[in-house]
Amino acid sequence: MVPMVSTYDAYMRKMTLGREQVLRQRTVELAGIKAGDSVLEVGCGTGSLTLMAKKISGPNSKVYGIDVIPEMIEYSRQKAAQSNLDISFKLGTINDIPFPDNTFDVVMASFMIFHMSEDTRQKGIAEIYRVLKPKGRMLIVDLAMPSHRLQQAIAKRVIFSGGLEHELGELLPLMNRIGFSDLECAPVNFSILGLSILAYIRGYANKSDSR
């Protein structure tokens, strides 16, 4: 197994001080996932957030996770089987999401949107829009610089090694152009190592139902 795969969950437990499930719960709440929803997590990693989405959306939901790393997909499948959760994990990339138009009520992406080129990121957000149903919900969670000055200084020294290359707010103009509406960018109510270093963007696919 790729070392990153086998150590990722332990890393998340360490970073969240054992509160990863709280973070996953809050992420699902921010996404507005409800019973029976069809949900996709893009860049699902080891599947922890995807599993939480299935637990919240219930047995009548359809929940999927995609990732570019085969070992991540295999590990996620094992976790779902151990939890007796019916989730479909498959290989896939954000810039070529392997699902038809208007498939999902919710698409989520966490801690991955800036781990790719600008061109891939632009194509990926357009792909998320494509696979969302009309008024479907998008949620992106990633690292952010705290607003409080003392926390900024600590975060720059401890977390970001002097700075943060990207902020989620940079994506707002692109998302507007693609067709997302009611966009909101704000901090996530969760601290990592005592610092408020997470933010989210959420919005709706503003398109007509042509089916």
C-alpha cells in the first residue's frame, strides 16, 4: 500500500486531536446533505467524509467517491465494507468526472482543490457544475489564513511556513462565471491545533432542468 494511504487517517487524527469525525460531521452539515440525497465526494482520499455523508443521507441515498489514486479507492472500499455502508468508490478525476449531467444533489471536495494546476481546477469546477442537478449544492473546504492577527502569526510559523499560497475566495469569480449562485465563503467552525484555519465555499448550480 502507498505510504500516504496507510498513514493518512492517523495524520488526520493527529491534526484534529482525535476530532476528525466532528470535522466530517460539520462538513456534511455545511453541505446540507439530507435523507435520500445523491452525493459525490471528489478527491475522496480514504473515504472518511464519504462514509459520513452516507450515514447522514441514509439507506435510500446514492453516495459515491472518486479519487485518482487506486490504493485510496481500495482502502475506502474496505472501510465502507467494515462499516456495512453501501457506497460506490471508483477511479476518477475532477476534470473528467465519470458521471452523466444532472446526477447529484450534492458534490463535495475537501483539502484538494489547490493541489492541482489552475487549468485543471477551472475544468474541475465546471465539471462539478455539470454533474449537479439544477439547484444542486456544491461545497468546497480547504485551508485558510485566520482573520485574528495572533492566530495569523502562529499559523504562518507553524502551519503555512510563512504564508498561504491560495485562498478559497479566489474561486468566487470563476464559480460565478460558470453559473453557481448564492455563493458563500466563510470560516468553518472548527479549529486545528487551536487555530481557525479552515474555510468553505458553497453555492447552487443555477441551471434549468432540461431533462
